Amino acid sequence: MHKRQFLKHVSLLGTASLMGGIHLAATSPKKIPAAAFALPVLPYGYEALEPSIDRLTMQVHHGKHHQAYTDKLNAAITGTKYEGMSIENILKTIPASESEIRNHGGGYYNHALFWKWLTPDGGGQPSGKLAETIAAQFGSFGAFRERFSEAASKQFGSGWA
Ligand SMILES: [Fe+2]
């Protein structure tokens, strides 16, 4: 093929693609759903939570665990009625019998919440209504922390209490 012919073909391909006549993504061997879930970008660096949570722990939970939940959730919802739904709606409506989507969706959502709730500027005791409620329910923040840590250490999995 001569250079002029090649440029003509490329130009036609681009025009056809713009007109919607060719869908290159549809022929891709690794089709990604239109509304696929993505691994959220951390709002801080992997080392930002040290010394409470070290860099390696963050890398494993974000780059491996959360990425695996994301990939498996996307694969599980492809071609189902859940494709295109928000993660909140999936988890609100999915029956326990659909355990693959439910488990991967739960792992995806739990990790996403975790990244939002953690902050390098956190720590200290709560204030306002939360502090009042904790005091009313547990007697003091220290007593709450003790009970919470005890419950988390007995919980199977990632320490959710
Ligand atoms: Fe994790």
C-alpha cells in the first residue's frame, strides 16, 4: 500500500468511526462494559497514614484487594440486569442467592468507603451528637474504643466491626 492510499484508508476509517459506522471497541477481545466500575484513586499517598497503616498494607489493600474486587465485580455483572446500576443500588436490591456479584460488590464498596473515611489529618475524639451518643451508649469514649477494638479483633475478615 502506498502512502497516499494508506492515508486515504485512515481518513475513511476515522470518518466512518465518527459517524458511528464502525465500533472498534465492539471488536476488542477484552470488552469492558460501558458502565464498568473503576478502582478509585486514593485521595492520599500509600504512605500518608503511617505509622497507623504502613505503605505495604495500603498497597496490598488498594492495588490488589480492591483491584481484584473491581475486576471480578465487572466480570460478574457483565450481561446481567445489574450492569449499569450504581453499586449502592446493586447492594440494596441483590438477593443473597446471587453471591458472586454480592460478595465482589460488597468488597468493592467496603474498600471504597474505607478510603474515603481514612485521612492523614484524622484522629482524636468525636464531638457533638456523635460524642454525646457514644457517651450515652458506652459511658465514655475510652470504653467505646475498648469495646470496638474487642469486637473488631473477633470479626472474621478485615476487622470490620
Ligand atoms: Fe482489603
